[in-house]
Amino acid sequence: MGQDSSTAKVATRAPGPTLPAGLRLDGTRPLTLQATQAGLRLLVRLCAAPGSSIEGLDLVPATGPLLVCSSHLSNFDPLVFGAWFPRVMHAMAKAEMFRNPLLRAYLDRCNCFPVRRGAPDRQAIRAALAVVQSGGALVLFPEGHRSYGQGLLPFESGAGYLALKSGVPVIPCAVWGTEHVLPRGSLLPRRAPIHLRVGEPFRPAAGTPEEASRQIRRQVAVLLPPAYRGSAD
């Protein structure tokens, strides 16, 4: 006998969206990630000069999906989150870093996945949605580039799109002082006070992705000292 129509439909159904090969959604921490986090905690502790501060970590839910949206001043910022944030997180990294097979294998094991900057990257968006839909925490730097202490830059619409599409809580964060730890053009970090401030989780009101990103930006801006906030929307 031939297939009935329902079986035929299942057999010809298009495959689901392709996700990055190394993307882990099971919540486990490979040994590489555990070792990296231990190293980051030591490095950040050595670089954090007297006067450093951490505020609001008690506001971070212990479980459940999260979009962590932060200001961005330095390449040292992701290291601060890796060392201090009380959740295992996923993060986007620029696609150029994944061209080297050894570096790609390492980044895969540290919950990073590639994103092409300067243009919409549908695969990166699908990967980001898969992370939060699986109950994970995803850290984003919605400015897209380091601001170098010149005021908070406009947020790209991708953060607002992910927040609206997923419906998960957004945790606004502000980090500063890192621009002195690893200044622009420097390869080696130095000691300076580092500050991380975490805000209340919220969900942007319904609207366009651009409007949602502006709402997230305002929540991040109020966590920063006035000198770092920059102009209004």
C-alpha cells in the first residue's frame, strides 16, 4: 500500500532552521567553559582596583530565560560578565573570530556563536532565539560597538526584536571603568576600578523593534553615572 496523505506530508516537510554547529542548549558547562570562567574570575579580581563595585546581582533570576543587555566601553566587558554574572551565559562573537578552526572550537565550548556585523544575520537571530527559548541567558551589547566613554550610543534594533519576539525578561546592565582597564589599542590589561550595576528585569511594551530598543536603552542609561549616559533618544 502507498503512503496516506498525512504520512506523505510528514515525509516531505521542510527541515527546521539551521543553527550553529557548536551551539549548546542543554545548560551543561563543558570543562573548557569551567576552566575559562575560573581564569576570568582570577583575571578580573587582579584587575579590579580598590573602589570597584558590583550592585544588583540579587535581581538576577536563578533560572529561566533572560536577555542581558549591557552598555559597552571595552573589550574587557565580556570578561567582567564571565567572571561576575551569576548565570551561565551565551554570547554572540564577531564572525571573523570563527575563521580559525582552533579558536572556533574554543569559542563553541564557551557558549559563543558567530554574528556577522553590519548587516542582518538571520542565523545569529535564530541562534539567539533558540538560546532563550531553551531557558538560557543571552548577553548582548546592543550598541554594536564600544562607545569609549563618549556617552551611550543608540541601541540597534536587534535587541528590541529579540525581546519582543521571545517575550522573555530583559535585564538591563551597566558596566564602566573597563575603558581604563583595557583602553582602546591596548593588548594587556591594567588595574583600575571596575563597576557593574544590574537593574530590575522588565519586558518592553509592545511596539516596533526600534521602540523596544529605545526602551531598553533608557533602562540601561539610568544605571550609568551621568557622565557615561550621553544624549537622550
